[in-house]
Amino acid sequence: MKLSFTTLGCPQWDLETIIARAVEYGFDGVDFRGLQGHMNVYELSPFAADYAGTRSRFEAAGLAVTCFSSSITLVSQAREAQNLEELARYAELCGRFGTRYIRAFGGRLNGTDRSAGLDTARSLLERMEPILRQAGVKLIIETHDDWTRCEDVLTLLDGTSPDTVGVLWDVHHPYRMFGERPEETWKALGGRIEYTHWKDSLPDANEAGKFRYRFMGEGDVPFGDIHSVLRANGYDGWYTFEWEKHWHPDLEEPELAFPRYVRYMRELESAGSGRGNA
């Protein structure tokens, strides 16, 4: 089991702290979603002028840069030029760091008809295709926003190549938002799932339809079932912790949440291995 975390969960950490804590806690890689509050990391010196030094520091620590998590939003016509620019910049970073994946969102429809949103997304994906192929990287669309249910994600994938477009299964959202069982998600999307995000939560007792994030194992997301599905189907991708502290500053500090994630996932892995040998 290869463990990573997104930097969304440690918005105050500088690069040196990210690397040191990743090693200390037992992670295998880091997924960059911003650095110290700046979302577009390709604009920052460690990923621009000094990228060779940054790459060397990761290599020396034995860490991979697992993904560059972009703000690309497929259904937004207003962002089209920005989306293409962002893709090109992150594709360049992928080449510099030996990274395979760029995360994208389907995005919110905000009252737009779903079929119109699909037309916008498909047009953009067609324009992205040559950039992705030339760079040898893959865009992974997260189960998020108005594209959380497996059947909706399937419509985004229609007509795309599995060589250039895959799925990031945020294992929390389909279950929490729609009660989607992991077997159902995998049956629909398993052939395209390349990467996973993990986080736990409980329904908010005071506000219907809302939830509150919890430490791993303190919520009710069925991680055992999810891991069993992944294990049974030979998934060998990343298990990435997405602690959304950048968006929710009241969440516990990463110094508490991150090592707990590693312990929980290693125990989950051990329990799964025990079942497999029974």
C-alpha cells in the first residue's frame, strides 16, 4: 500500500517541513495541492527556477511526487483558456518530477443543464488530449461536485482514451453524498480508476445533509469494504490522504491527523492481508 497526502492538509508547512514530516510519519509520497496557501505551485520558485533542487530533495528522501492537484474545471466555459494553460504548466511539472497524474474536477453545474455541461467538458477534453499525449501524463477526474455518482462520471469519460483520462476515486464522496456502495463504484469505474483519496466523516447531527470530518476510523465511511474491493481487483495505485484543512481551518492540525492516517491504513492493510491468507 503506497501512502501519500495532499498538501491541502498542511497549508502552513514549507517544503522542508513537508518532506521531513512525510518521512517521519511513514508516507511514500506527496500530492501537491498548493504550498503555503499558494495554489498554483508552478508559479513558485521550488517548482520553477529551483525545480532541480526540489527534485533532488525528494529523491534523497525516497519520496515520490504522486500527483499535481490542479483547479482545472471541465464544465466551466469561462475557465477554458485558464484550464488549458494550467494543464500545460502542470504537464511540464510532471515531466520534471516524474509524475504521472494531474487531478481535475468535473465542476459544478450551477443550474446549467447537464447535457450542456457535458458538451463543454467534452470539447475541453478534446483540446487537452494532444497536451496529455505529448507529455505522457494522465488527467484524473475526481468523484466530486456534480460528478460524484459513478453514472455521472461515466458520462464524462465517454469518448475519452484510457491512455490520457482516468478517474480519481475519492472514496468518501460517493458514499457520503449518495450512499453509493464501493462495489457499485468499482463495477462502473474500476477499469479507469487510477488513484484514490481517503478521508472520514460522520453526518452532522444538527444540520441535515451536512457532515463533519473525523480522524480516520472515527467516522462511518466503510473503509474495510473499500479496501477489500481495491485489493480483490488488484489496485496498486496511491492511497492519498486528503485532510481539507486549507478549506476548513478548524480541523485538527496535520501533526495529529497525518500520523493517525498512516497508522490506520497500515492496520487496514494488515487486516486485509490476514483475510487474504485465511
